[in-house]
Amino acid sequence: MADLAEAQKRIEKLRAEINHHNYRYYVLDSPEISDAEYDALMRELQQLEGQYPQLLTPDSPTQRVGAEPLEALGVVEHPLPLLSLGNAFSGEELLAWHTRISRLLGQASFDLVGEHKIDGLAVALTYENGRFVTGATRGDGFRGEDITQNLRTIRSIPLAVPKDTPPRFEVRGEVFLPVDGFHRLNQEREKEGLPLFANPRNAAAGSVRQLDPKITARRPLDIYIYMLGYAEGGATPATHWETLEYLKSLDFKVNPNNRRLPDIGQVESYYQTWVEKREKLQYEADGIVVKVNQLDLQQRLGDVGREPRWAIAYKFPAVQGTTRLIDIGISVGRTGTLNPYAILEPVSVGGVTIRQAALHNEDDIRRKDIRIGDTVIIQRAGEVIPEVVGPIVSKRTGKEKEFDLLEKVYDKEKKRPACPVCGSEVLQPEGEVMYYCSNAACPAQAQQRIEHFASRGAMDIRGIGENLTATLFQKGLIKDIADLYYLKDRREQLLGLEKMGEKSVSNMLDAIEKSKNRPLARVILALGIRHIGEETAELLAGEFHSLAELAAASREELMSIDTIGPKIADSIMAFFRQEENRDIIRRLKEAGVKLEEKPMKAEVLPLSGMEFVLTGTLEAFPRKEAEDRIKALGGTTGSSVTRKTTYLVVGAEPGSKLDKARSLGTKIMNEAEFRQLLNQKG
Ligand code: IVH
């Protein structure tokens, strides 16, 4: 790029464009461009900022994940305290609140706003001159923790607002981890042997109160903004509803399920709707919040203690139930873990009949003092497998039995504990809470490894789920993951399976074929190496670029990677040492599965991310040669001028592309400038 001023202009344009596309994607959930186009914009910006570091600013979209880890989180004083909310646990309590404030206001009719009370983490975001400058937790309401760097990684928080605002203002909202993301995170953590988060709220809090923003960046956090804290030096709307609309216009993410409720009579049906539908939400809500709409009325009502009088949380009934724990069963997991689960007397909780519930491991069962025969509290959150919260000790009869996993799987004939599926020996590695089946060829494990390999987060082979894997496995059509890629040679046998017609066989084989080009991180994850979850797989793919390199890595090399300790390193080493695994990888490779990846952040070429369109005749070189030189320097060429075009290169007798470029404001270069650019960069 010719000079600093021009670079600055381009950088600003790119930032605005990227911010806009972030907003379309993360706030509106309605992208306008493909991921590849978005990546190209990002790459161009990164490249320019690399070239002109003096133009780099902390609010650049490239800096969302850029900050270095902190020693400790700083403290932020809240200029205006963050209050909490009073609760109503029934319709009567809600009406009592309404009667109270009607009396104080001297009027019974005023409109309200209903919102979901999201169970996440309250944050206050401060903007100065339109830029996000500070983000803080609620803390004790007066002082919170400075989590600015971490909040910057949340894509639905605008780093800069798109239009004029008061010079300084603060918005408040709830950061949360969507339910899907929460489960994925916990599955990861389980695989990596890390303690599990009890619920999405704790997971969100744990993710945001991190010293290293890179960890926060890997968690799919989101936010809903629910109020304006304060605004200095500018006019703001007169009602809460209009304030929410105003915040939306500033690109903040506001919950689309908020409703204006003309009077208290409307609140109950809003509440009932969500009591019924709450489980379908992508976030956990523990009630609704009812707020007085007019801000002058809010002002008149004021606060009592630490709670505003103008709002109340109307809580949802808990989805818990009690039943009897009949027994504890054991299933065998993918990595051979022996997983205890609760066998329950069937009970209906929130309209769903529950017969089984999760019990994570023996330690957990001991810690909660859960005994067979106990009356237990069970809890259902969202669509997930219910879990046993704990026993009701007062209901014990004395006949309850403590659980002992080794006793449970004891095989009298073999005179030792045995895997309930294959009968092999049971092991407990030092320092681990889980017991394992020692047989890598245990059918329960093999089958689940295939299921895991094909699952959505891994190779994403549509149609290969639990049932089909079981059938293929039992019929001897597959024994391991590599066999999937050789199924195409066994079409006849596939057609012989129940419910498998031409169409479903073709669909399945197509899906398998398509999975051959998954990114390396997915392949690493899909192999099912013990303790390797999504985050570690990403890390390894970034570091090694091919499975062969990863397999050849020494323990020291592995441990030199951030967050990889001896346990993970040993597990990787052990995996690649096993002959069976080496054979599987060899067969994957032969079948054409991509096991390598060009480094993403390879030295950025000088024209990376730039698209050139040529028009007219160039004197110095034929069109084809010009295009080759652009490509050799990392640029791309296009046949027509669009919004994506970086430069139009104009030769003699240009065509209509020149008009198009002018109308779009695309940068235009003549041949001399173009040659100069190539010489400079080449
Ligand atoms: S209004 C001054 N609106 O609930 C009014 N709070 O107990 C207080 N919360 O920590 C905030 N969803 O983080 C409000 N739609 C919503 C909310 C909400 C969740 C949280 C908030 C606060 C807690 C109050």
C-alpha cells in the first residue's frame, strides 16, 4: 500500500466492514457473506496492521483475542451500583408487588416490560466516545472485577458503536453460555479429566473471570443487554422499552423474547408461555423480570435496600423431583471408563418421565453420600440427561446400601472385578477417579469410538449414529474407524441390511466421502485419544500441521505447549505407540482422508486478502502473466468488480468495469502504479 494515509483509510474501512459482518453473524444471526469472505477481510486487516503497527488500536476486530494473560483481575468501581432483584414465587406475590407500587405511585395503570431472567453473569460495559473501554463484573454491586480483555472476545459485544452516542455511557447485561456450548465444554472437560461445571451459570462465570483471555475466547459465550446503566452528556429515551430499541440500534444484542405488557393482567400469560417453553431456549432462564416501563416512574419508585422497587423477578418453578434410587448400573464409555448411572423408580418431572440419571463417578457418589435405596432429589435442566442432586437423608430407613464400584463389577467365576461388557480386567490409573476396562478391543469401546469419530463435533458423518454404528459393527462390516472409508466396496452387503435402500446407502457413502476433508483439529479430536477434547485438539493442530508430525512429537515437545501437561502428553504418546492405532492411521491415509493442513497463519503473503480485477489492455505483460504474479504474491483475481474488489487495475481502453468501480468507490490503479506495487512486494 502506497502510504500511511491510504493504509489508514483502508484499515478503517475494513474494520467497519468486519464489525458490520460480526454484528450480522453474532447479534442478528443472519450473515451476509460466507466464512471464507469474512476470513479474507480479516486477513487483509491483519496484514495491514502487521505492516503498519502504528495504526493498530485495541478496538480493532483483530484484537479480540490479542491480549496477554494478566497476573490478577483489577478492580472497577461502579459509578452507579448494580442492584439485585426482589423475587416473587407465585402469582399472588407478583400481585402484591403490583399493589404496593401502585399505591406508592398513586395510579394503578402503567405499562410494564417482561424479560427473561437469564441465569448467567451480570456485567457492566462502559463506552467512551463510542468505543468499548471497560467491562466489569457485578461484584458486590459497588465494586466489580475488571474483565475487559475477556469481554472483548465475545463477538456479540460491539467494540465500537455505529453512530453518535453520549460521550460516556454504560450498558448492563447478562453474559451466558448457551446450553449446547455448556454441554460440549463439559464433555471436553470430562475427556480431559478436568472437574465439570455444575451448570451453565458457573461455566459462564468461570469462563469470564479468567486471567488468560485466550481461554475465554475459546468458550462460545454470548450476551443479552437488558438496560442502560447511565449516559453522561446526551439525551436518552423516556421509557425502558424505547431504551432497549435504542440499544438495538447501537448494535447491542437485546433479547427478542422481551415483551411490552400493557398492564399487570398480561404478565401471567407471558410467564406461563415461558414456563412451558423454557426448555427450548438456548439459555437457562430461572424466571421472568417484570419492569415498570416509564423511566420517570422508575425514578419515583426508587430502591429499597439493594433492590429497585420498579422491577421484580417472577421465578419459574424448579424442575426437580424426588424418587427412589433402585440401583446403580454401569456402562462402558468410549475410552473404556466404567460409568455409573442411577436406575430410578420412574417419576414425572416437569412433564417428562425419568427412569435414569447421571452419576458422574464413584467419588461424586461418595461425596454426595448417595446410597442405593435412598430417596433422591433429581434435577432436569434443559434437554440434558437428568442428574441426581443428592439424597434426602431424613427419609432413610437404615436399609440403604453404600455403593462400591469394584464390588458391583465383581465376577465370581473369575474372582476379580471385570468389565461388564467383555469381562476383561478393570484398572484405575494412578491419580484418576475413573475405573477403566483394560481391553482396548472391548466391543463397547470400539463401537463408541466409531460413534464418536462420526459425531457432529468430530468428522460429522451424517446418518452414522448410535443405531447404524451398532448394526454395522454387529454385522462385522466395520471393526474400527478406518473401516468406514472402505464401506464403499461393500455396497451389496449394505443393501442387505434392514431399512437400507439404494438411497440411504448412497447418502451414507456420500457423507463418509465428504468427511475426508475435515480440518486437522477435527481429525485429532475424532481419533478419541484419551484426555483430548476440542480445545486441546485445536491447539495441537495449530502446533503440528499433520498427524505424522504429531505422532513423531517427543514428550518434551508436547509439554512445551501451553496447557499440555504430562497426563495429556503421555496419553498422546501412548496412543501413537499402539500398533493398532498406527495401522488405523495408515488405512485412513490410504483411503484418502486428509491428515494434514497447511498452517493457517503461515507468513502472510504481501497481497493476501486482496482481490484484483483487471480491465483494458496492459502494455508490459499479458493478462495471464499479471494474474499469475498477483496470485504468487497471495492475492486473488476476479472477473467483475464487486464490493469485495480491493483494486481495479486499468489498462488501455478500459471497459465498463471502470464505471462500476467508480460507482462502488473501489480503488483504481493505472498500469504504472500496478507495476510499482508488484515490484515493491515481489
Ligand atoms: S435487571 C436493577 N434484567 O438478575 C435491576 N436483570 O437479581 C437489576 N438478570 O444480577 C437488573 N436477566 O444480572 C435484569 N432481564 C434481566 C435480567 C437480569 C438476568 C440478573 C442480573 C442480576 C440479577 C438480579
